[in-house]
Amino acid sequence: MTSRQRDRQAPVQLDDVSKAIVDQLQEDGRRSYADIGKHVGLSEAAVRQRVQRLTEAGVMQIVAVTDPMQLGFTRQAMIGIRVSGDAREVADRLAALPAVDYVVMTAGTFDVLAEVVCENDDDLIELLNTEIRQLPGITATETFMYLQLRKQAYHWGVR
């Protein structure tokens, strides 16, 4: 499924039990299905089945979130990108680059924002000059270097 197809899909409606499962996993993604079942009133098998449906539907992912600094990626930056032509095509091309971990289309000064994680400044320069700025449709970039990450959260919950 492409990002464009996902954008056009209607939001998935979750019942209270599925919302409670998501909430439990956002608290601790390693929580066992049996433990979740005790909290939401389902069997382990029923929780496993619901989690599988939620992940297959693209409602959630269960992943390990790492600290890039601890893994030797000492340079993180947000890149503001101005585009001529179809910003969706540029966003899709940026999303395909391994060093890019976040792409969002915006309204305002920039058409697209891309977060990148690099090993060092030399790798960032190489990424900007040989990959990002070479993409068709990109007219200008502005790089915002991360000096210190003060908050990164993934627990906004479900409504």
C-alpha cells in the first residue's frame, strides 16, 4: 500500500477493547498478550488476533525505538524542502532514502519536511549534496541541525 492510498483510506473505528489494547501496548510494547487480556477482559488468543488485525490494517506498528546517538548516529537534522511541481512525488522519493526516517508534507514556507539520521556531519553533507538536492523538483533546502533532543513521545493514545 502506498502512502497515497493510505492517506485516502477512511479512519479505522476502534471499539473500547481495541483502544484499551493499543493503550496497553503504548505503555509497554513488550507486554504479553496474556497480561493485556487480563486488563481488557479477553483471552490471550483473542488479544493476539486483535493485535494482528490492528497491525495488518496499519492502525499500529510494534517496533523497537532506538536512541540514534547510542548507536553511533551523531547527527540528526530536519530538512525543510521547497518543491516545484508535485510535492507528493518528492515526498515519496525522499521516503525511499534510507537515511530519511520521517517525511511530512506541509503548508507554509516549506512544502516538505524530512528528518534525517546520519553518522556524522560528513555523511549529512554527502546526503544533502548527492541524494536530496539531486531529486527532481527540489528547488531549495534549509537544514535545521538538532543540538539536543528534549522529548520524543509515541503515546498520544486513541480517541
